[in-house]
Amino acid sequence: MELIDSFEKLLAEGHTRLSASKVLSISIADLRRTYKQFCRDWPADNDRNNALRDNLEKELKNGLTQKQIGDKYGMSQANVSALIYKLNLTGLAHNRSRGGFDKEEVALIVIEDIKARGGSINDAINRLQLNITAQTVRHYARKIGFNYKDYVHAYKQYGNWTTLPSDEVKVFNSDFIVQAVCGCCGKQQSVYLVNLRSGRSRACMNCATKKRVPTPIICKQTGKVFSSIREFSRFLNRPHSYQSVRIGLLKHGIYHHEGRDYIPLSSFPGQEFTVAS
């Protein structure tokens, strides 16, 4: 009960659940278990921006750095910097006689956010709600040697894939090859961005194959059944076009070949057929 009392006292002081757990050196999961053990309701979280907004001036006067403040309140340094800028507390943050960020300092806030969360320059400006043009940020990025283009497609989730910062390799007219890591096995490889966005690729080949349940295919005219899409693609003499056959079947629900229609066996529930050998 002492732990719960300490936790709720920190929440009352304006801490978020995450920042309060860090002060108490305990995980959120362990706190939840403690609340459940004592049949207590899990408290609502404080808005972290409001919590920091009310205490930011005090924290700066106490000598905490932006990173220390971010760690305490569960925020990124870029978000702390943006809030300092909005509240005009830059004099305290930088120990100046006159407050105010210059353009390069604001551009650096945007760049740090891109490094942490990915996306384009405009994405970061909108996230942070800063008053600066994308051109100003691009100019400063070139000045310090930061290649912002590497982060345009970074840190986005597509199924089990997470894209990583990488050189932008353009292929065809509107597609890109990006680096991504599979969340199932940790394997990193190059992936076509169009396949990620369309859902064609949701994990590396090994992990996707392990999770995939075979889809039997039946010919409507003859009743012949194939045990899987891969087996069906071999019948079509297209073993190397398995993915295109699979996507076509799953997207349209039917595959036409030489005047016959092939569909997933699940379209015929309750009927028995002989699987082709």
C-alpha cells in the first residue's frame, strides 16, 4: 500500500504514470499488478504536456537539462525544446539575458525530432507545431551535414516490419527500396515500399511462411483441389510467380486460367473434395 500511496502522490503533483514509475524505479506492469493485488482501480493518466507545462519553469530554475526533464516526464528532448519555445522560457533554458530561439535553434529542434521519430521535415514541424519553414530546416540540415532524406520513410510500422533510416533508393516511377527490420526474428533486409504499403509483405519470408496457413484451391468446373496456393502455382507452371498468384487470389477471390475458374476452397464450406496429387 505504501507503493500505491507514493505513486498517487506523484500523480497528484502532476507527474504522468510513466514519469512517476521512473521516480519510484518500478515498471508500469509491476504497478498494475500491485493495484490488482490490492483491488484498487488503475488511476487515470495526466496529460504529459500539461504536467510539464505546469512545472517546466520550476524544473529549469532547478538546473535540470532538457534531456533530464524529458526523462523525468517521459518525453523526448525535442518535445521539451518545443514546449520551452512555445512558453518563451528560452532565457532560462540557455541562461541568456534575452529569451527567444533563433532560426537555427528551432531548425535543430525539428532535426532532433526527425532523428527520433522519422518522417519528413513537414511531418516534424506539424508534430511539434513550430513556426518555421521547411526550407529553413533544409538549409540548416545541409549546413550541419544531416541527410534528412534518409529518415523520410523511417520508423513506420507495416505489419511486423519497422522501416529504418536508410539511403533513399528510387525504383520505377514511384516506388522506393527501404531498409526494414522484421519484428518476429529481428532480420534486417531491403524491402519494396509499395509492398509494405499494400500489405503484400508483412514479415520476412521465413516468418511469413511459418505463420501462414495453407489455402486450398479448387477448380469450379472440375472440382480438382490443390492443397495450397504454392501447389496451384506449380500446376500453372508459374512456381516463381507464387506471390503474384497468391495476391491475385486473395484480392479478387478468383483466378482465371485457360477458361476455368479457380477459387479458395473455403468458398465451398461443408463439401468434401479429393486433393490433387
